[in-house]
Amino acid sequence: MTRPAHVVLVGGGYVTVWAGRALRRWGGRRVEVTIVAPVPVHVFHGWTGEIVAGDLPAAAGLTPLAEACPGATVVPGWVMAVDRADRRLEVRTVEGAVRTITYDHLVVGTGTGDRTDVVPGLAEHALTVRGPDDVPQLVAAVDAARGRVDAPAVVVAGGGLAGVELTAALASRLGRSPVGDASAPGGGTVTLVQRGPAVGADLAADHPTLAYRISADLARLGVRVLVGTSLVGMRPGVVDLDDGTTLAADVVVAACGTRAAPLPGLADLPTDPLGRLVVDDRLRVAPRVWAGGDAACVPFIRGGACPASALWAITHGTRIGRSIARATLGLPPARYRFPGIGRAASLGPGRGVAELAGVPMAGWVAWVVRLLFFLRYAPSGAQQRRVLRWWWQRWRRGPWDAVPDAARQPRRDPRSLRSA
């Protein structure tokens, strides 16, 4: 019997998780999987708004890679060099050791980093929500601002669907009383700054009625929306706008675009203007090297490149995993032909906008569709069950951050006490 093909997945995002799941399902014992990622945790961004608003705990967005990809070997560390001729990687582990890992197939799913360098001062003073610690840090910063001033000012830079969700969540959090002080009123201002002509522009162009619903819900939450406006600078407590005005800002959140994270050893491969690796319609970037998600410029079957979103990264990873499994049987990889499903955004429990297969929807229907979609694509069955339990507790007991720690524990079955 020949040895299993060794597949190395770089990064801990959607591409890695879904490639690993596909390899386990279709590759079986013909493959051996190693994951190299700085943090051995997968960050699921679908619940970011709910965590910021306090509807779900921070754990809803985090799943151990060992749980998401059973059977895979997880190496916490960074790829320092790639030798494609000898098919090996040089990895520096979090402990500081240097390891050499050989591969038969290399999958690049390193994702992207926030483009905080596009505005002076943004990298030093703004917060982001992409990393495993970013959302708790944002929540802590907002709550700390509420402790310092009566009405903290929060500014969100970027009005795509992710920025819209985050803005609504921040407004919801500021509108409630501080945790543990039900007598204190909530308060604060949230301003959304969008360079384009409309918020949620990726939906607004195709469905103007949904753009109206987004604006109406943000207005209901007291959000100030500035369209056609850009941040040009940031100083402690102040952001500068391109029209010469300034905004007070106790907390600034950057949701203004991303840039691919380069991998040492692949610099000679073709990239697009955003630094993404250019792949073919089989998701190959070079012999035995595959790439997907935000790190790759993937051709879309309807022209152009695939959007940079979680759903596309999930389908990229699934196709890559299946193609590698086919390669172990001597079969050629299949073309990537995913046409897309739709888009959705939550503006608070029971409020949302969505487009499914070209059909627009809003309100409760859109919110439930989004909820079911994210549950369907949870990183693991265990995480899916945990999130369902947390949602059940949310509906029974109110916002998660307003529930005392002792009340968050599941109630014990009285029958379990009979033997005591």
C-alpha cells in the first residue's frame, strides 16, 4: 500500500475548514492533513454582529480547528518559506521552534488583513473584527467608553453589508443599559461613514427596496449615516473627513476593505492588484498548489472574480478538497462553477434584509433565512448545537450580556438529583 498523500492547509479560515472536511469525506485514508495556522481556532464571522450586540457570547464565533477538522494535525505557527521544487515548508511555531514540513499538495487559505494603512492613523487608533481576539476587544472598548462618558461616540468606517451589521449591533449595544446596572440608561451615538453613494451597496444596486429597509432600520436605531464621505485621517478621539469636517470618536471600527496576506515563497506567482493569487478555474495557482477564499482571485463563471465573502471561501475549500481527493485516485480536478446563492444582513433580532436566488426579502423572513444559513454552515456539528442552545437561552432570558453568569448555565434535570 502506498503512503497517504500529505496535504498541508495554511491558515485557519473557511478554506482550510471546508477543504479539511471535504478531504476527510472524500479522501478518507488516502490523505493525511496538516493545518498550519497562527492560532488553532477558526473564527466564524457570521455571528459578529450578535456578539457585539450582546445577543450571543464571544464563544459563538470561535471553534477549535481540531474540532472543525477531526483527524487533522494542527501546527500553531507561521509559514516562513515555501520550496515548491522540493515541496516543503519552513514553519516557525508559536514556541519559537523551526520545523520543516513536506507536502504533496499545498492549500493556501491565508485570507486577508484589514486595509488600515489606507488612512493615516487608522492602524494606530482603530479596531477591527477579523481576528480571534478582535471582537471581545471591541466590546470591551465600547463598554469602557460607556464607563468614561455618558454618551460615547462610535464611528464605523465602511458601509458594506458587514459594516451595516456591525453598525446596527453597536447601536443596539449602546441603546441598552450597561451590564449589571439596570437603572442606568443606555446612550451614545453611532456614525456610519461610507465612501460610496449608498450603504449596503452590494445589495442596493440590485434591490433598491432593500437599501431603503437598511436605511430605515439604521434610522430606527438612531444611527447617523454619512454617504459619499471618506475618512482621511484619525487622531486620538477625532476622525477627519474629506469634506474638511471632523467627528468626535471614542471608538473607531475599520470595516473599509481588505488586502491579501502574502505567503513567503509564492511571491513569483501572479497576483491581482489586491495581492490575491491568481488561480485557474480548477483553483490551482501552480502544480500541487491550490488557493481559495480572500487570498485568491478566483474566476467567476459569469465573468470577473468571485466576491470576497465567507460563502465563496467555503465553496472554494470544498472544491479544493474534492479535487485533491480525486487526484489521489488519478482523476483530474473538476471546474469550479458555483453561481452563488444570495446575500443577507441582520439589523437586530427579527430584522434583516436578504436576497436568495434573486428574490429580495426583508424583516423576520430575511432574518430567519440568514439564521438558518449560518447554522447550516457552522464549522462543526458541536458548534452548531452550542449556538442553537445559546439562541434558545437568548430568547428565554434576554440579551446574553445582560444575563448573570450563574443564570447562563443549563438547568439541571431534577431527575439527576434523586440519587443525591
